[in-house]
Amino acid sequence: MSLQWFRMPRDVVFGTGTLEYLKQVKGSKAFISMGKGSMKTNGVLDQVLSYLKEAGIESTVFDGVESDPSIDTVYRGTVKMKEFAPDLIIGLGGCSSIDAAKAMWVFYEYPNLKFKDIKDPFTIPELRKKAKFIAIPSTSGTGTEVTCVAVITDNQTGIKYPLASYEITPDIAIVDPEICKTMPPNITADTGMDALSHSFEAYVSTMASDYTDLFAIESIKMIFQWLPKAYDNGENIEARTKMHVAQNFAGLAFSNAILGLVHSMSHKCNTKVPLSHGRCNAILMPPVIQYNAKTAGSRYAEIARNLGLAGSNDQELVASLVETLRKMNASFSIPSNLKEAGLSEASFLAELQETAEAALGDPCTGMNPRKPSVEDIMEIYKAAYYGNDVTI
Ligand SMILES: [Fe+2]
């Protein structure tokens, strides 16, 4: 028997104004996890509180989630969650707010667990004995509202851990593009490129299936069409709507096909350079595609054909794809390599082997279409650092 699956939230509610769906939610006490930023100033939090009140739900807000949430923040939020004892947990805002809430949810349901008990993939025990989870994303990137993943950072080492379990896939995802309108262009670009990297990695993953291919290819086509428009004019609600759906499709694809080397390498080098996750991925995509093309060239060529790129054989199509991604990065003012992004050459070279070893051990490496060695990953990092082609 070849057992495959496609898992997603029970409800994905989408479209302009769907935040109002909260009026129909069943529950008695909602714990809202968020950051200190735009959700307060742009009135979204007030709307959320008002809709929950209309639904007869008492709410409390934990607004202490920082960007790249740490284990300490998760533990702090869990203390508040235990005191309030909610039956609904709401992650509101960027992926950090939602990911932190997912981790708090685990420790709320299992107070005796520690981070080390759940950091390995698919080790989280059965949830939903105390609460259900609603995710409301304000960026169009990680798709965390539909995924089995939460990225938490160890504040001692700076290393990012992708917690993975279908237990932390939310119950309800509210995908309302109105919430994204205030995203500035650089965050629009970075989060959009993160979504693109999800679909690329899902499409060439060793766990790709007909189901994940469907969402991956469609999201790639939508991102190429609509991300430049959302970047140029954040008020373009059609572009915001298409990007919010596209990143959600990318999330559905990678939550089931998982990821690959772009994410393994990004998780481990992103601590050393002042780049957002999406921006780091955008720089890593061209060299990883060149490396993977030896075994997954035909899959990348299919992507290129779907985008209408030039090329009469797989090799030419892959080259067109890499060139197109490089031009896309430049159009969003994303640095073309890690050196240009501000990583010092001395520290890059000094930590290269250690970083490559850590990337090899990242859970995402297992689904990469080409099995890398530490030396291979070092070569890809070097190409990403200097902006060279990968030739191995
Ligand atoms: Fe990502």
C-alpha cells in the first residue's frame, strides 16, 4: 500500500471582508496572540474584538510576540494562556504571531512538555482537548494559516526550528486580503518570494503528489502575475486578493509535500545576516535550482513551460527560470547575493562548514530532490554568497 494524504484546515474562509466570519465562530473564551504593530494601529484588532463580542466570546490579548518568535516568548505566552484558559486560540498578524500561538497551544494542552520534546518533526501529541485554533494572516507569505509548520527560534543560539505536525494545522483559516493592504512594498516582496519558494520546493519535493502539484503550479503562476502588481501598488485590492490566495495555495502545497534545501539553508544562515526569511530564500533559490536541476531538471522545466519562458529543452528552460528569478529579485531591490546583503566574507568563510553541517541536518533537507553532502551545501552557499553559478 502506498499511503499518501492531503491535509488542510476544515474551513478556509477567503475573500474581502471575511474577518466578519468571527461573528459565527463557536466558543466562550478566545486568546489572541499578536505583535505590537499594525494590527492595533490599523483597527483590525478592534474589529476582531468587536466580532468576537458579537459572537458572545470573551477575549484576551497577548501582544508580546516579536518577529522570529523565541522559545522564551512562547513560554511567556503559555503562562498567560494557562491563566485565561481559552477554548479558542487566535493567531492574528504576521507568521510570527501565528507560529508562536501554535507552539503556545502545544504547551497549554501539555504543560509538562518542553521545547526539546517537540522540536523533532511529527512528535507533537494529539491537540484539541482544550482549544481549537483560528489563524488570521496579515502578510501574504508563509501560508502558516493552513500549514503543519511553526518556526520558533532558540534565543540562546539564534537557530530556527521548524516545528512540524499536522496537529498544529489550524482548524479555521481566515484569508482576508483587506488586512494586508497596509503591508509596505519590501514586506510584500519578501513574503511573496517566501511563498514562491514554498511552491518551488513543494513541486520538486520527493513527497510531491498530484494534489500538491495542483496547488504549487497554480500559486507559482499567480505569484508571477500578481506579486509585481501588489508590490507596485499596495492599494490594488485585486492584486492583494490574488496574492493572499496564492500564498495560501503555496502553504497547502508545502504543508503536504514539505520543503527542501532553500529552507534548510535559509534556516541556518539567516541567523548570521540581517535578512528576512523570504529575502534570504529569494537569494538562495537560483543556486539551489541549479544544484537540484541535475535530478529535478524536468520538474523545473515544467514550471518554466507553465510560465511561458523560453527554451527548447530542459536545460534551456531551467536557465530561463533561474534568469527570470534573478531579474525578479532585482525588480524588488533584493540583493543578488549574500555578500551584497551585508554578510562579512571573513565570518561567512569561518562559519561555512558548521553552517553547511547544520543545514544538512535540518528536517527540510530530507525531501530535497537531490541528496546533498556537506561539501555540496558549502558549494551552494558559496555560489549564493558571491552570486556565482553552481556547477557541481
Ligand atoms: Fe518559508
